[in-house]
Amino acid sequence: MTRALYEWLLWLHPPAFRRQFAAEMLWIFDEASESEGVVALLLDGLVSLMRQWLLRSGAWKVAAAVAGGLLQVTAGGLGMLLLGHAQLTAFLAAAQLDGGWTENLRSAAPIAMSTLIRLASGSVIGILLMVIGLALWVKNFTERRIRDLQPRRNRGRRCSNCAV
Amino acid sequence: MIEDLSPFIPLSPAILHILLSLAGSDRHGYGIMQEVARQSEGQYKLGPGTLYDNLQKLMNQRLVDEAPRRSGSEDPRRRYYRLTSFGRRVLSAEVARLEGVVREAKLRLHLPNPRRAT
């Protein structure tokens, strides 16, 4: 039961880490569960799972970019709606004062349209910001991957005479 | 050409213990865990998650490499790791740094030098 749970925790790790180390970690679980304690190993597996996804895989950056984009779209849309609402309230107040209901209601349609246009433009700006954020992240990610693929002798060794 | 090891130093406690455990001989993951516990007299324990997270980092930095398997009769899941010559230089630089820290601490705290075991 606990072994299956640990196996499942390992299966939830990012694929690259899982392929490289999962079999070995399971072997350690088999060897050390009596001496180290099953609960400690399960907790360690859980912490490892969070660390690999949140800190090592970079998935949190995508999640943050999407959440930021959604927040911007929502905030932009709500802001535009509030602006439109304030304008409509002012219009209704003016209509009540001069009593020309019919004429003023006919001109209410352009106000609703302008609110929609504001909402759409707010959303477009939010999406554009999200796309820019994602593009920057992809650029950073690609550069890091290219650096990782460089030959061994060029990696991890720096010298004082090397050009920066 | 003088090697600049400063980007790797100071080492985290987990990495220092892993490199130290591999300084004597090649070990598999569980062997590293046991050796770290032995070296620290049980005060520092590494779980498999922490161990392999750090091993991955160390292999990417070429401080540690995978060693060939010892015999075919062993569990195929068991893999051995070894310290590279570059890893050994980084570990030596860290030990030298720590010696400086200990020397400074003894001066400031007026601690006597430990007696040599006979």
C-alpha cells in the first residue's frame, strides 16, 4: 500500500526527473523503508514532488503568466465596465432631469456599444501583455536549453582569462 | 590558466555532504545517504528526494558523473556515482574556505585548537 503510494508520488514527478531517478528512488524506498521509516520517505517524496514542479521545471512561470494575464483581463474588463456604468448613471440622471426619456433612450445604444468596445480593448491589452510575458519566458527557456546542450568542456568551467 | 571556482562556492550543506561522501569512493544513491549519516554522526540525514535533486544539479555542473556498474548480479536499479576531477577541485576549494572560517571563528571566540587524537 505505502509502496504503491510512493510509486504514485514518483509517477507525478516531471518526466525528465522521473526517467532519470524514479527507479532508483523506488529501490531506496524498498531498501530503506524499515530503517528510515515509511512516513519520512513519503514526506520526502511529497516535498520532492513540489520542489521539482515548482522550482525546477519552470512550470510555475507559465502558471504565473497565465494567472497574471487572466487578472489583467478581468481587471481591465471590470475597470472598463465601471467606467461605462458611471457614464450610464450620469446619462440617466440627466434624462430624469430634463424629462426627455424617449429621445435619451434612443441615444443609449451608442453608450452600450462604447462600453463593449472598452471591454474588448481592455481584454485585448490584457491578452497582449500576457503574450509578451509568455514570449519573454519562452525566449529565456530556449536560451537556457541551448546552453544546456553545449559540449561538456564548455560547461561548468569558467576561467579568469575567458572573455565574458 | 587559473580556474575560477567562485561560482560554485560556498556549497550548500547537502552538496558538501554528497561530495564528501563521494570523495572516498564511488557510491550508489543509498550508499551516499548512509555515508552522509555516518559522516555527520546522524546529525544530517538526506532523503532520496533531496539527494537526487542535488545529484541532478551536480551532474549538470559536471561535478559528479555516473560510474560504470560493478557487477551484473546487482539490482539493475542501482547506479553508482563518482566525483569528477573538477568536482574534487571544487570540494578542495570549499574545504579551504571552511578552514578559513574555522580559523577566524577560533580567533574571535578564543577557542583552543582541538587536541589531536592519539
